[in-house]
Amino acid sequence: MKTVYKYLKILSLSALVLPIVWTCNEDTVETDLDALRQVFPPSVTSFSPASGPVGTVITIIGDNLGSIDSVWIGGVKAMVKNRVSQELLVAEVTVDAKSGKIKVQNRAGTAESSSNFTMEYAIPVLTDYPTAATVTETVLLKGANFQSVSAVYFAGTKAQITTHLNSEMLVTVPPLPMSAGDDVDISLAYYTASGIETTGTTGAPVHINRVYPEFTNIPNKGNAESMVTVLGDNLSIIEHVILDTAGMPVPLVIPVKTAAKTFFSFELPDTLTFVITNPTSVRLRVMYYETNEELLNDNFVINIPGRETVYFWENITMECQVPDAASVFFVGSTGRTYDPCQMVANVDGVSTATDFYTVWSGNGILISNPTNGTGYTQYRCEGVALPSGGSKNVMFRFLNETPTTTPNAAEAALAEIVRNQTIIKITPDLWDGVRVPAMSAPRAYPPHGSTGSNPFVEGTIMMFQEFQAGAPVKTGFIEVVKLTFPEDISTTALAARSTITMNIYYEK
């Protein structure tokens, strides 16, 4: 019984002593860790071997090499294989390495060898490859010195290397352009002292079998600046998506973000670069093999979230009173321009819906308030002058600097929003601090003619509002994109061939 008691007493004393001992050791360990965390500048005293081809393992001797972050050979980054100790580091020669000094670096500094490593360039040899291959298929290439290979090409189109050994490579057959033909050469690119060279199957081509995409799930709509995914088979060959609509002078070509066998994805950009309305309907096409196109959806709808209360009409060109003028009356709710006979026929209600019209007046292109209707009579439909005046009372205000106006801070800020095409909605808050429009006749004057009142130029941004009973009921914005004037403006008939091109926002 006494023996058991003595044993328990010893255990109790041990429990009291151990924390004291551990506390002392903890301070020592913390001090040792601080020392280990310190990084000192490295040095290189030697390396071996002195030369070798791609894949050569180099042993570097020096000091403070255990904390090395990077190694360079001839100015080209090498692979750090193993930080053996503070005195020993192992690196591997990469495919693009060059002859030159070996440099090592850690966060405390860099060091460089006194002598050069000499690259030996082994020429790759392709000895075995398939006589036929299918696009997107993985094929096996056999030979020697493949570690020197930097890239593999089929008829000039780069293939993906999935496995890269010195005597074997697995590569994926790329989607070749149709212009490459069906029988193509495989080329191996490799580095030499003088640059990149190629070798391969010249004279013994590979027959290419093409696959074609199949589509099983095609979306009907998407939001601006969001990803759209299409499902199907053989879709890794899709290279670009093409969006276009009747109002687009040039189709929008979008590169595919991600492509795999059963799907591809692309991102819809800020649609203000091409959208005519919001939402808008466009044709959705895809391109593959460089020239092949396929229609996926002829009514793909693009939405701009938050812009459901704004029309945006891009590159609207309007003319003056030439006999064949087709674009002189603008309606903001349709984004269309109308000719004099359409005005007479009241197409889309244009006789009462016109927001402004263009006419040559006072030595310049006049953007006119419809109620200032004497300009209407200068237009003719089948030889008969139009009746005077429209019903809307529309006024204008310049928002940025023009030859005769200087904007206030609120106007300048609003002009930038219009120029950057970032309007989300048109409400009174948007033009808070902007002086109420009070001008009915802004004009653009040719540089080789005389000037007059209310002049504007390319780049001018103006606000326009329809007033009823003295209060604004509709608001829009104009950015003047382009002005054209004939050389000879000596007569109204000649000068009236001038045009104005605008980007226009209009409140729904």
C-alpha cells in the first residue's frame, strides 16, 4: 500500500514540474523559429554539369539556397526541382532555356554563377505517328529527343500536348481551318542557338477526319455581361460566336471563353456597342474551322438588366431636303427615321409622334422642334409640299462645351454619362441641376461656310425634352457622332446633301 502511495505522489510532483519545463522550452523554440524565419542573400559557388540539353538536372552548390524562389538559366526561368539544403539546390533545364549564367533569387537578394551553362540542342526525331486522325482526338507520337519540343503543329495549327516524354507525346488534333485540306503535315518546333526550328512529317502527311457540331440545348436569351452556355456534341471546335441584327453595320464577333466536347460558353459584352433596343433580338451564329458558320437562333434576345425604361438608338443618320431624302423625321419611340411620303401616310403615327426633324436652314443643318413647322413645307411627297408643323413641342440644351456655350458641373457630368453610354434609366434625378432646355433650333455649320446661332459640332452632347403645358413629359439625349457637308454649299439644293449621324437615348 505504501508503494502505491509513493508512486502516486511522484506522479503528482511530475504534473507540477512539467509545465515549468515546457514553458522554458517554449521560449527556446520561439527563438529558434525566429532564426529560421530569417532569410539571407544567396550565393552560388559552383554547379554541375556544365552543359546539357533540355531536361538536364543541374546541381547548384552555394549558401542560403533553401529559401530560393526562382532559378534562371541564360535569362530564362528554369524549374526548381528540389531545395535539398541551404547549401544544395536542384534545378531542371526547360525547353526555352539558353546558354548563360545561372542566377538564383530569394526575397533577400540574388546571386549569379561565375561561369556559363552551355545549352546542347538535341534535334527531335519523329519516327511513328498515325496515318489518319480525327479532329479533337488524342494521338500518340513516338520518336526521340522530344524534350526539346516546344510545340506541335498540324498544318500550322497548334495542338495541345497532354503528355510530354522524351520518346513519346500525346497530342490533341486541333480544329484545322478548311483551307488546310484533309492531308496535312505534323511539325515539331524546337529551340536552337539561333532560334526556333521545325521538323516533322514533310512528304508523309496525316489524313484528317473532321467532326461537326451537334446542338441539343440552345438558349433563347441572355443578359449583357453574363455567360451563355450551349450544349451538344463536338463543341470544342467552336471558335467564335457571331451576333448581328438588321441595324448593325458590322456583325459582332465574340471569342468562345470555354469549349469542351459537350458544351461551349461565351460572354455577352455590354450590348450598347450594338443593341438597337432593349431587349433586342439578334441572330446567333457560330463559327468553326475558321470559315464554317451555322445559325443557332435567329431570335436570340439580349437584355440589359435595369435598362428596361430606356431606348438606345445607335448611329442614326438623318438627311436634309434633297429630293430623295429618306431620313428626315425622327421618332424616339420607334428609333426610326421617316421620309416625307411616310409622314403624309402617317406611318407609325409619325405625323404626331415626330420628336425632331432635320432641315438645311440658316447656313447649317438644323435639328428642329416639330412645332417650328415652316421647315416641314420644304419637304415634298410626289411633288406636293407637306403641311406646316408637327404637334410636339421639343426643346434642346447643350450639355458639353460648344463654340458658344460652357456647361455647368451638372451638365458636364451628365454629358459624360451619355458619352460613356451608362444610362440605366431616365428620370428627373438624372438631370438634377441641369438648366431647363430653352433652345428650339440647334445648328451644325460647315467648316467652309458661315456660322450663326446655337452652333454645335461633332462630339456635342445635347438633351432634348418634350413639353406639355410648360412641363417636361419626355426626355432624351443626343450624341453627335458625325457631320458631313458637301464641298459645294453655294446653293440650298447642294448644301442640303449634308447629313448628321447621332446616338440617341429616349425615355420609354
